[in-house]
Amino acid sequence: MEMKETHFQSTHAQFLSAAALRDAGAELDTGEMLAAMDNAWLDIRSGKAFGTKAVLSLPEEDFWRDSTVAHRRREFLDERLGWKLSCLYSVNERYGGVKIIGANSFNRQLGLPRSTSTIVLMEKKTLRVLTIMDGTSISARRTGSYATMVLDAFCGQDKPVSVLLFGTGPTARAVVECLNYRCAERIGKFAIQGRSIGRAQQFIDAIDFPNSLNLEPAEETSLSKSDFIITATNARAPIFSQDELARDAVSLHLGGDEIPESYLQRVLRTGMVVCDDLRTVSHRNSQSIALHFSRRGLSLEEVGPLLGLHDLTMIGAPPVRREGPVCVTCVGLPMLDLYAAQATYEKYCRRSALDRR
């Protein structure tokens, strides 16, 4: 098969650091990122984009055996290390991509991000590497985009949506960024729940993009009064009890095992349970919904369809909400990273071409 000469023929893969992308003006703005995610979901549901994920979780006991860190263990009684090496790989009609993630919550004690991502972008036909880029910010922002999809699909439009966000890290920031850009006119109160009121306020004060949301630290009554609850934490145990939520609240879970089984049982009985990809959530087996079944010797992938669980990757639009609570679990699809990296790379190429003129 004869192939036309294109920029895909380059033999030198350039590493694009976050600083290089920023200096070149190639970082995606919020609108560009959300447009890339919209394109990704269209192609995922039409079968044009597909991929999978592999995760190597490392035992925390191995980490704490190191005498240089053992004395810090008590600081992580309520937080999982989340010590893992992950690989997400996918293709679409033009590109292939691999994202490599190294994560450990202890990294923050060293002044480092908890999670660092590197994305390898390839031309699809030859699978030759086009570029390698720092994907840490890209990864957080694509995860934040889930909040806009869930709010659009499952939150009512008859009144302003009150939001409660658990978390003050990069993913939480991306959630605020995306909701502010696409859904601000639909949102009323927006509460931030951090490890303390002070940390929540610091998170709010650090917002450096134009923001029209009414952000405030969470109060004791915020959970019961919220229509949309988003969890973006690395908590070791459930962060709320099921009795604290409004009966018909929508919840989006972007962390691990952070929601109570009693809440899941209620949603399975009276509402809707949704996964971004049922098979991937099941195989990952690190989030509350998958663990709910695996602890009983069952498989979410096998039992889920029988119980009417929904899958956002299935052909067509997101499922139509019925009465009752909605619980959405998202493990992070590799195709979303691919489309974000593709859009970033193409913007970088356009900017570089202009600079050469």
C-alpha cells in the first residue's frame, strides 16, 4: 500500500514538556479540551475509537518497610497510597496512543504530584512515534470533563443544581474548570469539601481562571442539600454515609473505594448505576461498585448487565434518567487521553508552522 508523504513520516520523536507546550501556546483551553472529549465520545460510541487499560498495583506494606519513610505511615491512616503503575492504550482512525502513569500519594510529601503521566502519540498505520508529551495536566483535565457529561445527562433542568465536590487536588480543579465553562448557568451553590475548611478555602483562593461559580467551603448541611455530589479523593474508607445524601441525588465517583455499600444497595434497588465502561471498571476492581460485587465472589462485568447497569460507551447517547438516585463510576477511558493528546499535538504543529513563517 502506497502511503502519501505527510508529517507522519518524521523519524525524530520530540519530547514536549508541559513548559514547552505552554511556551508554544499549544495547551488546550477549556473549550478545546471539552470539544476533544465530545469528539472522543462520538467515536467511542460509533466504534471508531477503542482501547484498554492495565494496572499494576503495588503492595503498601512493601513501601512502608523502607525505614526512611516508615515513620510517616500514621499520616496515611485515612488515605490510600494508590501506589501503582498504569498503562492506557487506544487507537482511533488516525492515531494510536499509550499513557503511562506512575502514582503514589506519598509523592506530595516530596513536593511532587501524586500522579505523573507521560503520553506517547503514534501515527496509526505505521505505529511510529510522533511525539512524547507530559500528560499530567492533560490527564487531570480529561477526568474533570466527566462532570459536565454527568450533569448534562442526569441532573434536572427545573431548578439550579447544587453541587458538592469532595477533593482539592488537580482533578478537583479540573472539575471546577469544566463545570464553570460549560454548565455555570445551571449551577447554584457549589461547595468544596477538603480535609479541612482551611484547605477548601485555599483551593478556592487558588483558582486562577475566570470563574463565575459560587464556590464556598462545605458546611455540615451541604451533603444533604446537594443535587450533584462528585468525589475526587484518595480516601481509604467511605467519605459519607448513605443517609446523608438527598434521596434522588446524582453522584459521580472519580476516586477509589470511597462510597458506602449501603448507598450502592439503595441505588441498585431504586435508581440507576452507571459506569463509563462496565468491563474496565470490573477488571480494575478498585472502585466501590466493582468491589461491592467482588467481595461477594461476583463479577461486575457478568452481573451488571443482568441488573440493568448502564455503560456510557454503548452505542447511542447516555441513558435517559428515570426516577430515583443515580450513581456514576468512571475509571478513566484511554480513548479520552488519546483525543486530548491528538488535539494538543495538532495545535502544537499549527503553532510551530506559524512560527516558522
